[in-house]
Amino acid sequence: MLVVLPASVKAAPYAAFVMDARTGEVLHSRNADTRLHPASLTKMMTLYVVFQAIERGELSLDQKITISKHAASEPPSKLGLKSGSRIQLRYLIRAAAVKSANDAATALAEAVSGSEAAFARRMTRTAKSLGMTRTTFKNAHGLTETGHMSTARDMSIMGRHMLYDYPQYYNLFSRRTTHAGITEVANTNRRLLGAYKGADGIKTGYTRAAGFNLVASAERGNERIIATVFGGKSTVSRNAKVAELLDLGFRRAPSQAPLRKPAKPKYVPGDDPIIIAGNQDAPKGAGKVIRLSGAVKTSYRPKMRPGAEPAPVVVAEAPANTVDMSEDIQLALQAAQTEETTASAAATAISDALVPTMRPAARPQAVAFTKPEPEVVTRVSTSGGRHWGVNIGRYASRYKAEKVLLQTALAEMSSLDGSLRKVVRRPTGFDANFMGMTRDTADLACRRLQSRNMTCFMIGPS
């Protein structure tokens, strides 16, 4: 007699993958490229994109996020957020990483991209840039949805990038408990963390369609292994299988291997909106946004006066080894240059219309030129006490220091306006400084930068 089981009780497909995290070498693979439901392993990418957004200055850890009705209505596991309430971004991150809270994941998505759908598209673009070629995201939490699929290999790649691209946040995944703003939450992976020597992450996941999933990482001595399981039958059997795979990885991995970190990808732009006021002014937390889709295609300039000859445009060519700046800097510079060009051209046109063109008379042919006596000019200081500055960190390369200076200048134009960006080489790196400020403006700038969680201290007159 043939018995047909309901889909809800059928075993989810099994897949496994083990890699040496130091080198990316594959140590074991089974059904690793089969597209399956990732469940809450999805939240690794959710958090990765949030960390990327923080790094780009799109939002900050202390920024308060208004919870939307959509986020509050997500099914468990959840933190218990209420629609209209406000909570700091750092607590949403903790809740998503440790408790695997679905409401927190959705709130993070809306804070970054204005809507969960737009955020999911950014997640998928980011996945492709990481080399996760068989992954598509449809939401930020991992609940079962048509087309929301990944593989054991791709999720192992995701875990490795999380470890090496954002090591400052990786400790979140090893916390047994943490405070998430409104309550203390326990780690969904605490059993493996407590039972397996060297385990320090990363993320669990479960839905009926997915089964019990886990991406785990453990370090012993100089070795680090990442093991991924899809389709476990229970928490206990999944953890046992992951421990077995980690053991296999440590047996097969060489005791000494060069650390070859994966290349951290550049931000991949798309239709992400720019959030204004960090959701604070948005009705019901939906996110007040201005959508800038792609680059500026048309630059409007004043028309030339009749009969005027166009002035030659001088374009400086970048050196061949120059590294491209991120798109947000390019757009900001483009907008600033367009406004400046427009204002300058308009001012020139008005001036030319009001003041008649005066040309000097031709020089007489019989004029004898004599070498003038040297004139001593004493420069009068116009600094007005602007001998102060601020330091925003020391970096390994001049390029990194210059990049941080430019990003900071664009993000904090009001208090840094008129200051001079200066990189000073030190024996241990390159200092990124803003100079030419008064004591008051330097103090104000430092306080504003510190409110953005940036390192800053004042530099007095030398």
C-alpha cells in the first residue's frame, strides 16, 4: 500500500559543504550547488548589507529606527517590536544576529532601502558580487517565498566574507546572550557554541521547507573551518552532523596555510533610495525616501549668449593606477560640480552684460624694457585664528586616508566647510586631518563626528 505524506512532513533535501576558511579550499561537498531554501541563513546577507551601509555612511549604529506595521507583523521568531516604536539600529542588529528575529530583519531592510523589496534586490546584487552565483533573495528574514533560494556552497562563501570583511562585528555571532534594547535574547546557536571546541558562529535557520540549516565556523590553533548543512532533521541531529563535518575539516586542512582573505567587493549600485532623516520623519516607519535611480543623465547649463565663443574645457586625466571612488562620492562630486559650474556661468553672463568689455591698448613698438627692481611683499595673515584642526584616524595607506577624508567632508559639510584636507605621514601610518579651523569650529566638528561613531580628536596650534 502506497502512503503519500503531506509536503509539510517530507524531509527537506540534504546538502553539505566544508571549506578551509583561510584559503577557501573545498574540503567536502555534497549537493552543494543544489538550490534550496536557506531559511534564516538569509540574515547573514541582511546583516552584511547593513554593515556595508554603515561603512558607507548611509546610517549609524545609534540611529533610531521607527518600526513599521509591516515589520511588527512578521511571524516568530521575533523580538516583539511594536508598530510606531523607535529603537536604535544596534539593537536591531543584535536581535537579527543572535535571536534571528524576523521583525528586526525587516526593520533593518526598511531602514537601509526604504522597503523590504528594494533591500532584497540589493541583497541579490551583493550576493553576485561575492560570487554567490546561485542565490536569489526575496526578503530579509528567510521565511519561505517563491524564488528565495541559495546553496550550501553560496552560504559558506557568505559566512567567509562575513568573517573577513567585517571582523569588527563578527563577535555578535558567538554571544550566548545579548541585550536587544527591549529585552535580553538568547543565541539560537548556543548549543553548538557550548558543545564544540573553538566554535564561534555563525547562523542557524529553520523552516518546514528548508529543514534545520546551519553555517558554522570554528577555530583551533592556526586552523579555521567553515561547515554548512542544509536539510537537517532536528536541531540535535543537525548539530551532530555539523560537528562531524567540522572534525572532517580539521583532519583534512593543513596545520599551516597562508591566509588568503577573499576580496571585499565594491558596492554595487541599483535602485536603492537615499533615506532622508533616517526614518525619523516617516509616517508609521515606512521610511521617508528620495529615490535616485542610477547616475545623472542630463546636466542643465545656462545657454550661451549669442555670438559668444565657447570656452575650452580642461579635463584632468586620472593616473592609470588610480582606484575608483565609490559611487556615492562620485555622485556627490558630480552634483557639486554641476551646481558650481551653473552658478559660475550665470555670474559670468550677468557680469559681462553689465560691464563693457575693456581691452588694453596695443603696446608701442619702440618701448625699451628694463628689469624692474625686486619688490618685497610682506604677506599679511588672514587666518583669523584658524590654526586648529581635527584628526579622524590613522590609516595604512595614503589612498585610504584621502578616501576617508573625502567621504567625511561630504557627510559633514556644514561643520567642515572651509577646512583643508591634509594627510600626514607617520612612522606607523598616515594621519587623516582637517586643518585651518578655529578652536570652536574644530570642537564642533569633532563632537558631530563623534556622534556618528567616528574617532576624532582636536589638533592645536603647533
